[in-house]
Amino acid sequence: MKTASTQQAGDRRLLIAGALMLAVAMGVGRFAYTPLLPVMERDAGLSVAAAGALAFSNLLGYLVGAALAMMPFTHRRRLGITRWAIACVVVTTALMAEASPLWLPLRFLTGVSSGFVLVFASSIVLDRAAHRHHPTWPPLFFSGVAIGITFSGLAVPLFVGLGGSRAAWIGIAGCSALATGLTFRWFVDDTPAATRVPSPIEQYLPAHRTAFVWLAAVYTAEAFAYIIPATFLVAIVSRVPSIARFASLSWVLVGVAAMLATFPWIKIGARLGKARGLALALAIQTAGILAPVVSDSTAAVVIAAFALGGTFIAITLFATGLARDMFPHRTNAAVSRLTVLYSVGQMLGPPIATQLALHSGSYGSALFCAAATAAIATVAALLAVHEPRDETIRKPALPTR
């Protein structure tokens, strides 16, 4: 029989392993491409069109993986699939160092695996958090994304200096393999089955339908808006001679801001409510996206990086928290739908940004389109997204399962 101290140690190890999995799957598998993009343009002659295609392939894969992870037949095998998926992220990341004909399918496979890891690692960790009553776990767990982004921002320039983009892909894959390998056995799924909640995405949602439609529209628009700077920020900064030296640093600032911002946003949400917190985060993100459009100064880079990193996790926490409040007995169906729509919004961002950049000759028009979309989402959140009216007690900003 496990003692209380043994259980607490196991819980801590699970949380650490889960956060590192998220760091690898999202911070490396999804977002290491952002600081590597200008290096690939230099080393391999990657064009704007090809850059957009690779981003689209990865995001399409993520949509496929996340959608499959929400099906009951995969959910029953979530631990095994998570382990295989994180291994796939590491291998496909390393193989990006090889010939360019493999890049599109590799980025797709990385996306599929990242989608599986995000959904299943989240469900395993949050199930344990709910069972053990650990309310601080969700922000600590999701800080793994910020850790991965910060790592990729710091590690990519280091490895590029040793051997260009090829060394960078291999280097970050090796570090990812080391991090997940050391903690692989810590990631277990032993939460009692009775505390788990099934995830039928097609489940009927009976109430708050209008409010949920607006929330889904806002969340989808935000995904489209944020993914454009999240994909092209480093490439955008590197193309402006006066601030090009800050290109790699801009991505590090995104990760640092994401790590620092989560708990303050939870306090803001507890004070203002999730709906107003969502609108505020969207407004700040809009200003950040717009900053490099109106100025090519160092201050604009800092504002853009901190606004992007400091809001995207909070927006997810608020939006999914609202969905859980609207459908307290069907939370998985509601959150699953939001996740799929968010994936669609992300998937649309890079190809549209690419076409705008090709037409105008710069990414400025793409950023303006993203900022305009985020601004519309902000207004819609203010006017149409509200806390459920039948709530008698304001629920905490931190979503729970």
C-alpha cells in the first residue's frame, strides 16, 4: 500500500513528466519551426510559399491528431499512444535535418503526434489533479508549452552556430529525447477509472447554445490571429535590418512571457470573470500583433513578444473554462469542439499569411490581417460572450475537469 509521501512523490513526478512532454510536443514539435524558419531560408533557400506549406502541413497534422484523440477507441489507449507519439515527435524532428522532400510528411507526422500528446497528456494529468485535488496543477502543467518555447528560442541559435539548421534540428531532438527519456517511467495512468470523464465530441449540448456559438467563433478567430505571429515572428524580425539582431531573442521573450503570465491571469479572471478576462487578453494580443506593423523599433519587438506569449495560454484557459461552465455535465464534448475549431483556425493562418506576404512583398499585411481578426474577436467577446446566467457563484478562472 502506498504511503502519503510516496503518492505525493509520484504525483510530482507525473506533473514534471507531463510538463516536459508538453514542452517537447508543443514547444519543440510545433514551435521550434518559428526560430528555425529564417535559418532554413538562408541554408536551404526555403521560399515564403514553402515556409507556409510546411506550417500548414504541421497544423493539419495537429488537427488530425487532436480529432483522433477525442475518439473513444483511442482514448481507451491514451497512455500507450502518448508514449509512442512523444517518441514520434523526437524522431520526426531529428529527421528534419535530412533532405527537403521529406519535410512536408515529417511536419505532418510531427503535428499528428503533437495533437495526440496534447490531448492525452492533458487528460491524464488533469484527471490526476482532479482526483488528488491539486488546483494549481493545470497552470503548472501548461507551463510546459512556455518551457519548450523558451528552450527552442535559446537552443536553436546555439546549435545553428555549430552547424546551421541541420545541427539545430538534430540538437533540439537530442535534448528532447534526453528530457523525455529521463522521465518516461514517471508518466503513468493510474487514476481510478471511476473519476475519468469520457470524451464523446458528438455529445448533444442542450443549453447556452447561442453563447457557445459566439465563444467558438471568438476562439477560432483568435487561433487564426495568433498563429500568424507565432509562426512568422522570428522571420519577420530577421528581415528588418535595424532589429534583425533581436530575431532569436524575440522567441525567447515569448516563452518567458508565457511562463510568467499564467498565474497573474488566473487572479485577473477571478476578479473580472472569465468572459472579461478573455476580452482583455484578446485586446492585449491585438496590440502586440499590431506593434511590428506600426513600428520597426526594438520596443515593438518586445511588445509583440510579451503580448503574444503573455496571452495565448490565458485565452485557452478562459475559453475552455467558459465552455466547462456552460456545460458542466458535458464539458468534454464542449471543450473537444472548441479544440477542433481552434485547430481549424490555426490551420488557416499560415496559407493566408503566405498569400498576403507574396502579394505585398512583406509580412506586414499578414500581421495587419491577424490584428484585425483579433480586434474583431475582442469586440465579439465583449458584446456576446458572457458567464452563464444561471451561475449563482462565480467559478474560478482555472478550469477543472
